[in-house]
Amino acid sequence: MSTNIAVLGAQWGDEGKGKIVDLLTPHFSTVARYQGGHNAGHTVYVDGRKFVLHLIPSGILHPGVTCIIGNGVVVDPQALFKEVDDLARMGVDVNGRLLISEKAHLILPYHRELDVLSEARRGERKIGTTSRGIGPAYEDKIGRRGIRVCDLLGDRDALADDVRENVSARNRIIKETTLDWKPVYEQLLAFGERMRPWVGDVSLFLSRTMAEGKRVMFEGAQATLLDIDHGTYPFVTSSNASVGGVCTGLGVPPRAIRGVLGVAKAYTTRVGEGPLPTELSGELAERLRESGQEYGASTGRPRRCGWYDAVVVRYSARINGIDALALTKLDVLDGLPDVKICVGYRTTNGTLDEFPADLRALAAAEPCYETLPGWSRPTKGATRVDQLPLEAQRYIRRLEEVSGVECAIVSTGSDRTETIVKPDSVVARWID
Ligand code: IMP
């Protein structure tokens, strides 16, 4: 059995998964996305050039690697074409290396409108979505009226019926404007023609790839705390970003996943609304935001910043069976006089060690911090643990103890080369 691994976010997203996936890709034949849509934004720097990917796995930047968009992903054809065209302009050809599941659901042109409207109607209780139409597309999927990629390539009359029905449902929700179904239908047919060469049976492809002993990496988008079931509901995305999404979102059996790498930042960030127990404000938050360039890769929104929360990462480790962590952006903490780790939450009923389901309990919880000395010598660019200042080594060790997982990878800068992979770690064995 080949060593297939899942790489997923252990916090609220934007942990730097793109860089980690990119770093590990040379050891894999295939990289497969299993959920989410173009709400994700993976920024990868290669030889000083910046690539921002939303829908296509960042594995595409490696010649010869096949990239998969699974049935669990919702695909906006226009966003897909833009990404394909942008990549082509940067000299990356996706043809022959991109496979999109015929079962993937589509984000239709008016799903964006519905997303914006739904947020406006929620008023104060808005989620802070990326306005990409992700939620409405998944609503149609679960409501059993969604349109799938294969529907664009099959019976045209059946598609016309589906589009007519969907558009009239949209018109019942948005009464101010009436959308005509015919142009939507014609646009979808054109989308289907352009997508046709990339469409296929993802489950079958993966099954054959794994049977040949080739390695597959399952790439998560968003993160565990944004998972529709296990995240801070309702302030979540509409898919299963945690490891369960791999099986349902690609059509692979659980035993195909031989290892799980959780990606966590050396601190915590979140975009959009919802609780963030260790959130900082003022100068320190600003300092982290500026040196970590904490602005959304998809929307440009400033990210909320806070200290590392071990309760969150412990919870993620349990939900996903995380074998090891990739700790990212350690260098952003360089120069701080001290650094804090949240090890539990204080509530009126005592201390909470486990992440609560009830957001009111979470909102009322105060983080319990351990304070450790910071480091003045930079960690930036370090490639070995012994190059790190002793205080930074101590921070990582304590973070491992309270999170209950080893940091097998430590990222010390945005470039591929600015990375420590511990030689005796489980990750080193996976890619051996
Ligand atoms: P949606 O996925 O656009 O519906 O947004 C739902 C929530 O997930 C919002 O809080 C978004 O900010 C958040 N979200 C969605 N995609 C990402 C991502 O790639 N990184 C971080 N947060 C995200």
C-alpha cells in the first residue's frame, strides 16, 4: 500500500497549507482536493515568483504531478477558467494533468448573489463568508437539486429542465430581479465544453493510482475549526474540511489514508466572524498582522490574530488523528519579548480542557496562558532545529507537549527552502 497522506488545517484556515503541500509534492504522483471551492487561497512562492491558487491544488506547479478536484469540491467554472488561464500565462499548462470529478457540484452564476443576500439578511449574525457562492451551492447539493459537472456533458433536455427549475427557485428568493433561465443554460453548455477534457471518474483514477503503488496527497482547504460538523458552527464553511471529507469527497476508502499531517501556525488567525478565544487587539495584533502579512489570499480581508491555542490544536488532533504537525510562520514571532500559549479555558464553572460545542460557552471562556521568553535572534530561514535560538526551540517543545503532537516540520519563511523537516520524524519516514 502506498503512503498516501492527508494535509489539512488544524486551526481556522490560512495556516500555510499551500507551502507545505508544495514542499511535499515531489514525493507524490497525485495531489487531490476533497472539499471547498475557490473560497480557499493558497499562496506559494517558487524562485521568488508568487502563485495564488484557489481551486486547483498547488501540486500543479510541479511538472508531471496530476491534480485532482474531487466530487466534494464545488466548482465555479468561471473561477476555474481564470485560474487555468492565469497559470498558462505564468508558463504552467494544466492539460493532461488536471482531473475534475464528474460528480462535483457547480457553483452557478447566481449562487454568489444568493451568498451576499443571505449574509445581508442575517444582519448582525452574518458569517463573514468569502461571497463566492460556496454556501448556496452546497445548499443546492444537500437539497438534491444541484447541478453536477456530468450534467453539463449529458442529456441537454434534462439539463434545460434542471436549469429552469433552479433559476425559478432563485427567482422566488430574489424577487427584485428576474433571471431568465435560457442564457444560464447556454452559458453552462459552453462551460461544459471547455471543461470536457478535464472531466473523469476521480475515484477510479485514484484507486488505480494507489494500486500501482504511487503516492497520493489529499489536500484540505479551509480547516478543522471551519468544518461544517466539527467547527465553530454556524461560523464555518459548508463542507467537511476535516479528514472525514477525504473519503466522501474523493471516493476513497479510509484505509487509503496512511498518515495525517496537520498544519498549524505558530500563532492563530481567523477571517470572518465567530469566536477566536486568544484574539489580540491593539499594537500586538497589528504587529502580527503586518509581519505575518495576515490578509486573506482570496478576499484581501485583514485576518484577526491571536496567540497559539493548544486547546484548538489538541481538538483538531483528536478529530483528524493527526500524526504530526507542520508548524508554520515561526519567524513571525521573532523579536517579541515573550510568547504565550493558551493551554485551557477559564470559565465560571472551572477550567475547560476540551473545545466546547456551545459557542456561548466558548465566548464566555477566558484563555489560560503560559508565558515563555521570546527570542531576539531571527529564526527566519533556519533549516535545522539547532539553528533556532534556544528560546524558540523551547517554545516548540512546549507547544508539542500541550498540543499532544510532534512538530515534524517547522516553516521559517515563505520560500520552499526556508523549512525544517526533522530527520527522525514520521514525515521523514513518509517521504523516504
Ligand atoms: P464561505 O466558505 O465563503 O462560506 O465562508 C464561511 C467562513 O469560512 C467565513 O468565516 C470565511 O472567512 C471562512 N473561510 C472560507 N474559506 C477560507 C479560507 O480559505 N481561509 C480562511 N477562512 C476561510
